[in-house]
Amino acid sequence: MALQVDIITPERKLFSGAANAVQLPGSEGLFQILTDHAPLMAALTSGNVKIDLANGSELVAIDGGVVEVSGNVVTVLAK
């Protein structure tokens, strides 16, 4: 089962799709979310969100925000 990843800013959606893993720039360092991760809310700093897709990876630059993980859904509210 894959993760559903949504990265949203007040202006637009930066990414929406399925992923195998997501690496995020947390306020205390990089961390990774995999399938069936425990529920989580965390603050993010500026940096790149690395999204591991079935056929490669994608980087999305953010300027901080928050992430919520619940039920294989990763929602990033970015600045």
C-alpha cells in the first residue's frame, strides 16, 4: 500500500499523488515517513521534501510549515 501525499500552500497545491516514502525537513532534523507510520504532527523548516515515487523521486522546496500523518495520508501545509 502506498502513501497519499499532498503538499499545499495558501496559493496552490505543489504535489498530490502516491508515494513509497517521504523525507521531510523537520525542525529537529530530517525524518522519513513510510507506509503504516504512526499518527504524527510535526513542525517543518525550510528545505526540500523528497518524495520517493514508484519510478524515481521528486523534490519539492518548502519554506517551513507543518505535516500531519494519519492512516497512510501525509498532508503538508507549507509556507
